Amino acid sequence: MNTGAWFARRRNRAVWSDPVRRFRTLQSFAETEEDGGKDLAAAARRISDPDLRLHIERHARDEIRHASLFRNRAAAVRDEAGAALSSSADGGKAYDLSRGRRGELDAHGFYSAGLADEMGEVAYVCMLHVAELCAAELFTMHYDLTAHDPGTRAVFEEILKDEKYHVSYTGKFLDKWRGEGREREVREGLEAARGSRFIGAWQRLGARSAASFSRAVMRIFYWTLLVPFGLGARRLKLRAGWQPPAEPAGDDPFDSQY
């Protein structure tokens, strides 16, 4: 497990251990999944490939169904918690699937109906593929963290079946386009999508983490990368500048005939 995944699991374990935060988190998942479904449905109307359009329409219906699953589970958690929920004005922060950027990003922090026109179908499906891979990883983490809560875990188990299909159909279209001689277009689309997610994740990490943690990350970055790089560059600069001529090895220059 990489460091980012370890921190994510540690942070989100607390979300599922508290009934109030669990309720609010399930509601947040429901809202963002519904947003994603609406955006995908709008994007499907802009897709010219009829086969791809059918898959994206099904994808949109899946996201809407996920929203319903999350809402139903949130209602059950509310009923189970009872007084704890009604007496708590603030149960801490919910896990926000949109990473607090409502209005800019939606369900998986990626979709936008207009992107299908702006990017073209290949780049758009590249984006969907990368987003669904990340979504599958995210929901797998939450599935693992809810072993103590069978009802919530069953929701993630059901959703993960759909995520597997989403990864599969987008991957098959990318393979199809590679076979049609559009390998470079696919490669560039995947690189752009992965780069966008990495940059967004790094920015959100700074915004969502405590100041002390952010400072710790920057110190690690400073001492493990910038300082060694700077020292190396300084040595290169010194070697590249003017150097005094080296004295000849061997005879003493004062013994010369000159």
C-alpha cells in the first residue's frame, strides 16, 4: 500500500465509526453520484457513436441508481442512530466525494457534460476510464473499511459490480481505437487524464489536510528533493566556472631553465 492510500484509509476509518458522520457521508455520496448521472446523461446526447452512446446511457443510469442506494442506506443509518443523530448539530466532516468543489466537479471529481464536445470522444472516454479506475479503488477502500457495518458494506459491494463494468467498457473502446490506428490519440488522452487527476488530488490534499500535515509534506519534499538537487547544481556550477591552472606534477618550477 502506498503512502497516500495509507493516509486515506486512516482518515476515512473515523468517518465510518461514527453514526452521524456515516449518515452525512452517505448523503454526500448520494448527491455527488446523482450529479454524475445527470452529467453523463447529458453527455450521452452529444456522442455520435451509437454503441458508445448506449454504454454511456447505461453508465448514467448506474450512477442514478447508486444515488438511490446511498440515500436508502443513509435513511436506515438515521433510523438506527436515532437520538444520536437528532442531538448532534455537528458530527464532524462527512467524506465529500466531490472534494468540496461543488459546481466545478461532480461524482468522481471529473465529469462535465460539455467536455464531450470540447475534448472529443476519444479524450472523453480516456477521462472516464481513468476516473472509473480511481472510483473502483475508492469504493474498494470504503468496502474494506465498513466490515463492521454489513448494510453499508453491501451497498459498496453492489456498486463495485457496476464500477467493474464501467472500467471494462471504457477500456474496450480505447482498445478498439488503438486498433484503428489512433494509438497516439488514446495515449495522449490517458496521459492528460492522469495528469489532471494527480494535480487535482495534490491540490485537494493541501486544502483538506491540517496545516501541520501540509508543512510536514513540504519539509519532506524540501529535504529529499530540493536540497539534494540544489547542492548538486551548486557543485556543477562551481566546476563549470573559471578554475586556476593546475600546477604541473613532478619537477619544481623554480628548477626550470626559465
